[in-house]
Amino acid sequence: MPASTFPPAIQTIIDEFIPICRKIAGDQPYAISVGGSLGKGTWDHHSDVDFRLFTDQRVAWPNENPDLWADCYAGMARWKERGVNIDGIWSRSVAEIDADLARWFNGDNQPVDMVWTIWGYHILTDINNQFVIEDPYGIIAAWKSRLSVYPPALKRTILEKKLASLRYWRTDYHYAHKVERGDVVFLAGLTAKLVHEMIEILFALNETYYVGDGSNLTFVEKFKVAPENFSQRVRAVLYPQGQNALYAQCSGLAELVDEVITLADI
């Protein structure tokens, strides 16, 4: 997303936080970006502003050096009074990111468990969807260059793990019994899990980095490789209606699973 397309308030916030980020970075190589929906280009009036600060060496956290972060928190408070949430500045070292990228490039795609994300934190997603504000040392540019080719090992691992889960649940008798019993808590959880796994498979098949918890279907709708009317059918299985809703949910989910497996096996 070009900076010129940002709403004026967002651009004002970015301009205001650039010197704050520089101050936190200190006298060392750094890069400043925004992630989340702004980075992905899916921003709307509900979105917050997620700043990222990448530095050569680790910087002190707010609890370690409150004075260093005072301007950041003051700015967040001012904008909150105006109805805009700034989700702080997430500072991370270059070495930390390099290590995580290497792990994922080698096929170890285990997301990091974070309280603020349902399905875990995906490092490749985060880095790939950063909108660069300042990168004078080419830190983010180097990462994005590495990400320009979708890692074959990552694709292979995602397909192996997620397809194994789909195949298991597709014919598991526990699932059928839960439908017969009307166990809505179990079925809600399992349906969400399998939908999520299908989405991750489709991202891998289209060699696109998974975008995280938000706006999945916005991206899937543009994929060349995907079941027909996937988004509409996903919404139907996640929010079943009618007297036999749970049976319809099960059959609709099974049809989607079969089609995704077929696509992956081609």
C-alpha cells in the first residue's frame, strides 16, 4: 500500500512516531515499519496502528528503561483520546528475526503462541506484510528479498501436516458422534480448526504467505487454486442455520475438505 493511500490521520501518526522510534533505536542500525492491516492493505476504520522497530542490537523494554519509552506512551495516550488505537512499538533485534526466518525457511512452521493471536504468530507473515517507513540500512529490504521466493520446504511441511489432519477428521467416528449428540462446543472448535487448516493449505498451494488471523478470505477469494465459491461455503459451515444445521455443517465441511485434498494431490 503506497503511503499516499493512508488516511490523513494515519500518515500524521506515522510522521509523529518516526522520531520516537529513532530515539528508542539510539545510535545503531535500525528500520521502522507498520504491520497488521496497514501492512497488508486491508485497513479500515476499526484498525489500530502496529509499529515495528528492528535494531541491530536489542533495546531495553519499557519496564527496563521507562524514560526511553515515555514519548511513545504519551503519544499513544494522546491518540487514544482522539479515538485511534496505537498498538505500541514492537522492538526486535535483527539477530532474533534472522534466527526465526531460518527456522521457518527450513520447514519448521510452528507458530509462536501469543495471547493476542488465535492461531499463533507467523514470522514470515509478519515480515512479508510490513509497510516500510524507514529502512536506511536495508534491513527489511534484505528480509523481503529472501521472502521473494516461497520456500519449498515450508510448502511441503504445511501440506504434509495440514492434509494429515484433514484426512483424519474427514472419516473419524468421534466427529460423527458429536454431530449426532449436538455437541455444539466441540463442533464449533473442530469446524474452525479444519477451516483454518484448509486456508493454510490454499495459501501454500498458491505460494502466498499466510496472512494471519485477519482477512483470510479476502486473499483466498483472489487465489487461482481454490474450491469454487470457497468463501461463501466457509461462511455457511461456520454459521449453520436451520433445523438440521449441524448435519448440514458436517456435510458442507466434508465437501470442502474433499475438494481441498484433491487440489493438494494434483
